[in-house]
Amino acid sequence: MIKQWGTQVLCRAALFATLALAVGSSMAQGATSAEALAATAESGKELVFVCEHGSAKSVIAAAYFNQMAAARGLAWRAVSRGLSPDAALQGATAQGLLADGIDLQPFARPQALTAEQSGRAPKVVSIGVERLPAYLDPARLEQWNDIPAVSKSYVQARDTMKRRIDQLLDGLSRTAP
């Protein structure tokens, strides 16, 4: 029992050390990333992904949305938000994104969704949220309630979201000026 507990502690310590290194090594790019996101928000092409805690599904969705939109040459960018944000990324999310080569710096600290931000966003995608805030505009809201739990299978959750993101980007491409 003690040996198993000790192994779990060491595994968690290794995960947090890896996460700290990944976030720390990308801090030099932080200002540039923050400036780019601010410019995108001002242009009205900032999409918001929101999940309950802002530490798993919305993070994966925003990371892949940004990667896939850039690959298509689209100016759209996404941010991740939570209704009741956790203090840090979920372990399975951080491990999966790091293994996929995704920069965790923009998502290192989950942030709360605000009425102001959701009001500015042309589209808000809620992922597995049962009780949505009244301030969300139903005309700009898309709900993805069929995404598997990241804690059960990062790969399955990621792949399901990537398919949905591909469809979302197809729609945004058709409406782009």
C-alpha cells in the first residue's frame, strides 16, 4: 500500500515538473501569444470554448481549434474558459497535450467565462455543460454534449473534438468575408 502510494506521488510530481518546464520554456513566447490573442479578440474572430472547470475539454478544443484554423490560414482563434475554473489543468489533459506537442502556456491557468467576453464572442461552444449561464446568447451558442470524458480516454475525447472542430471551421470558412 505504501509503495503504491509512493509511486502515485512520484508520478504526480513528475507530471507537475514536466508541466512547469513546458510552461516555463514557453514564457518567452507568452507576450507574443498574448498580443496575438488580444488582436484577435479585437477583430471579433475570437471563439470561446467553455466547459465546467476550464481544465480539460475546453482546453483541448481551443488548442486544436487554434492549430487547425492556423493550418487553414484562417484568422479565427479560440480561448478556453470554465464556469467554475480549476486551479490548474487536469492531469490527463496536460499529459495528452504535451505528448501531442501542444504548447500549454496559453492554457496553464484556467480562467472563468465572463458575461463581457461571451457577449463579444461571435460564437461560444459549450462542452458538456449542464447548466449554462443566463447571459449566454442562444443565437451564438453551440452545445457539444457528446464528448467523452478526458479522464477516461484523452485520445477518444481529442479525436471527437477534432472532428467537431473540422466541421466548425468549415462553417466559419464559408461565412468569412
